[in-house]
Amino acid sequence: MSGYCAFMASIQERPGASGNTSYRVMFRIDGKQTSETFEDQATALEFAALVDQAGGASARRIRDARSGEGVAAGNIPTLREFFDRWQKTRTDVTEGTIAEDARMAGRSWMPAFGAWPIDTIQRDDITEWIQKRRYSTTQRGERIRSKTVKNEHGLLSTVLTAAVPKHRPDNPARGITIPDDVQEEMVFLTQAEFYILLSYIPEYWRPLVTVAAATGLRWGELTALRWMDVDLVATPPRLTVVQSWKRGATTRVIGTPKTKRSRRTVSLPPRAVAALQPLQDRPDVLVFRGQKGGRVHHQNFHPRVWHRAVGQANDPRDKNGTELVDAPRITKRPRIHDLRHSHASWLINEGVDLFKISRRLGHESIQTTTDTYGHLLPDHLEVTAAAAEAALTPPLLPSRTALEAADEFVVVEVDE
């Protein structure tokens, strides 16, 4: 099975001695020319399309499994047909989710299985597709991450579950395990490293980067802030996260934050207040806007602002390209999201407990905070060992002499 190349079947008309015409579909399997002959043109065209979609070997297996009854008779839909109908019945998700799922299917498993009758897809087909997908690359030449493949597989599994029991007896995608990638290391900036990096951020964008580092907000939350969500005169000054940018049908749209806990109030330190004060505007206006007035697009900000600043902070040079040997520099390559991680690490270093950090970051569970940042606790090994020792220390018991002396004062009454 393969869905990554065009197999290009061809059809030859073959007049018969009796005046009937047959149709031979020519194609290759493992580089060897082979063919199948059909009595009518419609069936030949259908099989040729299946070869182009799924490959010759898979097309033959699908034909044998269907015994000529499914697709031709219209009894069993193809995966693409079923998916399109299923999408129209989804009432529990947003329009943006439906559109994103269509894009995800179109760039992942739909090219491999879209033309297959939905009841012919087997577990081996899916595991083979997963293997190929894990070692595929994006248009930028980057390897596709396991998390992406897991999301794609999860969507396929959901669709196949919806086809049970009407169109197939089971879901062959269920229970397939996809190994994790080696986790990308978080980058933690010290305060000194942050200010070196900030010095290379263009002045227009420094308030955005400062507030990101001062609050730990996610990018979608930060760039969706309106002035009505910010109170610079409260005690302490604060902002409230009530919305975030989400995927829409064709573009990003304002929606609810990532999780229920993501709706939160975050206090602002004085440096963040100072960065925000000159920008104040009408309540309904976005706090951070592009230089032409629209929303700040990550795909523009990252290469034009962030990536350049990180490069300059690692390799400071003057306008002529001469290295500034004595200039302060960093030796790290943080992502924008690493400002969130750095913010959490600064709070931990200041002794803020993980529960408060969890609430500030909008984690749904403190377990997420513990799993992500627990290793940064400076004395967690010593503290837990001391607590265990205290728990195991036996209590002070009175001595035997004291117990014997106490017996003298015990009056025992015995009924006569």
C-alpha cells in the first residue's frame, strides 16, 4: 500500500472476435508490468483510479475483498465519501475544527486511503501508512513529528469508529501505538540572557516581548488581548485572559482560550506596566498589533523579528558585518514559546510554589506544571528526603519507669 506517488494506470480498448470490447488496465507492481481486463469501461475506469490512488497490489486486494459488489453497487462508501458525509453531521465542534480536520485528512491519510471502500481498510494498511508517514518530510524538508502523526491517526480512528457497525464491523486503527519523538528540549533564559536578547528586538516589538516574558502567556492569548482586558491602575495591575486566536475555516478567528483553566487573571509586574502604558488605546482595540494595524501573525513575527534577534544575540555584529567580540551574547536558540518556560523558571527560583505557577500559566492540571517544571525546583530532592525522614522518625515513648510509676495512680474498681 502506498499513497505517496502517482501509479498512472493506463487503459487499452481490446475489440473481441464477437464484436464486444474489453478494457485492459495496465499498471506496475514493484516495477513489473501487469494488467487486469474488464468487460465494461466504467469498471475499468474505477479500477484504474484505484490503482492511481492506492497502488496496484492494494487495488487488486480491494477488488478481491469486495468481489465486485461494493463500490459498483454503491453499497459501501469510499473513505472519502464517508468522511465528507460525516463532516456534515458534526454538531459538537466549531467550523474551524471541521475545516482543520479536512486539511489534516487531505495532507495525511486521504491520499493513501480516500478511494478505498471503507470496509476494506485493514490494520496492516494503517500501520504501514504510519511507518511511511513518520519518515516523511514537510514541504520545508523537516521531518514530520510523531505528535502530528498521532493527531492524524487519531482523526482516522475517529472516522472509522463512526463507520461501525453500519459500514464495517470494527475500527482497525484502534490501539495502534505510535512512538514519541525525542522531546525537544525547553530553553530557559536567565534574566540577564533575556535582556541581551531584548536589546536586539526592534523597539516597536519590545513591549510585546516584555509582556510575554513577564506573564508567561501563550502566543494566541497574548496577541488576542484587548485593552478592555487590561487594568493598569488596579492593585496590583493585571490582565484577564478571556480569548485566544483559533483556527477558522479559512483564517484565524477569535475564540475561547485553550482550556477552562486558561481563563484567568494574571498580575503585571512594574516593568510590564511601564511597557504597556504608552500603548493605551480604546477598550476594543488589540493591545499588540502589526505595524499596519492588523493582528500579529506568528508566521511573520518569527522570521522577521524573533529569528533575527536570536541570531544577533548569539553572534553580535556591527552594521558592516564585523563581529563585536566584547559584546554580551547568549549561547542559546530559544523559541518564542520558551519565554513562557523561562517565566516559569524565574518564578520557581523566587520560591513561588507550583500550584500558583500552574494557575498563572493556565494549566488545566497542576500535574502538567509538575511534569514540565518540577525538575527545576532547586531543593526538591533534599526537601522530599527530609520529609520522608521526618515521617519515618518514631515518636518519643514514655520510659518503662514512668509507666510503672503511673500504675500507682490507677484505681481499678472491681464489682463485689
